[in-house]
Amino acid sequence: MKKLLLIISSLLFISALSAEDNKKKSLNFYYSLDAAYYMKYSRETGGDHFTTLSGPFSGAEGLLKIGFEKTINTPLGDHWLVNSAFCKINCFSEITPVHIKPGVDFTFQPLPFISFSTGASTGLGWIAMGLNGMSVYNTDKKEYSYANSFEHVYYKFYATGTFMFDTGAIIQHDWSHVVMLANYTVFYEGLSGMGEGDLWEWLLIKHKANGFQYETKIILGYQMPLKLKLTGIITELSGHFNGSDYGDFDENFDGSFMTVKFSPFVQIEFSKKTMLSALIDISSTRSFEQEYDEQDEVPFLTTSGREWFCNRIAFSIKHYF
């Protein structure tokens, strides 16, 4: 939830840059358990600024993902540059107490340093333990209310291009692996039955709107021949292409606001089949001119800048069978 799975999946992906053992087995079943710890911070008005922690704890969340990966070798010739090309199909399902979301994605890697991916997922949300997995915004009451799963369904489809490089491919040594990854994703995310300017909530993330969005990740890491296999930093930029997706809210709320995140991370490899990832998420969000008490009031406020804060500490453990 709250993009927990997206960031963790980047760590798992970059660790595979030089993991040839994963390609030898054509079919892999796996599960991952993801968790995040959120700190409490004070909201401040005005322009760009850093906010301060006001408490050690504001919430926690968890997510289970299960699935399988099918790898198909598709060599494009005998040359070393193209003889390791492959396709990968990943079928999965995400599960929390308030939602279920199955999906599938397809990856084609024609060269060792370039890959292309596309995929889609759909999901249903409900209320459990006082948490609402899916809701819609009532502009008259200025509040979110439960969205019936028989009337609304979450859906998302995407396409990604990725460039990756490992200095170990040039300098042959156990300690020469500086790994770099940059990708650009275009995706459409929506809730069925919603029109332009209709806001909704999915997995505790409020103020969403149907529309095309972008996400850029840049990862720089250092890989070691130790249990502590990888450490580095993730930079992420994301937002809507068109603020008009938010309808009348766009003028003041700034629908095309770009979220920026920096996330130092580590990855521990217990075995070839089990790895643990952890990161600290330093993020930015909209800062407003007005003070407010409830998140449901936010769409009617005026964006005045960018607020930086330490968002969470996240963990993920992934195991292949």
C-alpha cells in the first residue's frame, strides 16, 4: 500500500542484474511479505520547506504478494550481446485485509542492458478493521465514502523501458560491481464508474483521479560478495501528465504536481532463494496556504509549495520456491 510494493520491487529487480542463477530455472514460484512503519509529522503551511517529526508512530501496513515467473530464452543470434535475450511472464496477486489485486506483466530483454515491460492489474477493495480499501469522494460533504465493489473496480495498465548497467561487466572483480538502473513508466490508473474530476481512494491513498501518469526511477547501488549484497539510493519522480484529470480541483490543488522521493536502501541475501530489503523513504508532498485538520479537506485547499518529510521505513522479504 502507498506504493510500498512499487519501491520494494525496484530493489528486487536491480539485485537481479548479475544474478544468473535466477535465469537457469525457467519457472519460479515466489511470495513476498512487505511492511512499512510510518512516523508522525506536523503539517506546515507556506512554500517549500522541511517539516519536523511530531511523534514516533502514526501507522503501519503490510502486504502479501504471491505469484510465479516463467522465463523463456529467446536468443537473437550467436553474438554475446544478443545470445542471452529472454522473455519473462510474471503472474501475481496482491493481498491485504482490505483488498485483492491480481495482475500479469511481460518483460522482454533483448540486450543485457535494456529491457521493455508491459502489464495490467485489476482489484477490489472493502472495509475491514476500520480501514477502507476503496472509496469515492463526495464533494458536497467533503468526505470519502465506501465504494461498492459491484459498482467500482480498480484497474491499471502500464509500459516501461529500462536501462541498466553493471561496471562488473567491464572490470572483472568481486568488488567492482557498481550497478545503475534508470527506467521510465507510463501508466493509466483508474476506478471504473468515475469521470474527469471525480476523486477516489485506493489502499488508504486519497485524492486519486483517473488519468495517464508517469514514473521515473533512477537507482545507484554497490553490489558486494557478502550477505549484505546491495546498498544504494533510489530517486523517484512521479505525477499526472495532465492536471485536468482533477477537473475543477486542478486550478488550486495542482493536479500535475510532481512527487519527488529519495530512498537509501540495503538488501541482504540470506540465500539464492531468500532476500530481505529495507529502505528509508524521504518524500515530498503538496504544501498548502491554509491550515487543515482532516485529509478529506485537502482537495479544496490551495497548493503553495513542496513539503519534505521522512515518510516511512519499509521492509520486504522475498522467497523463491
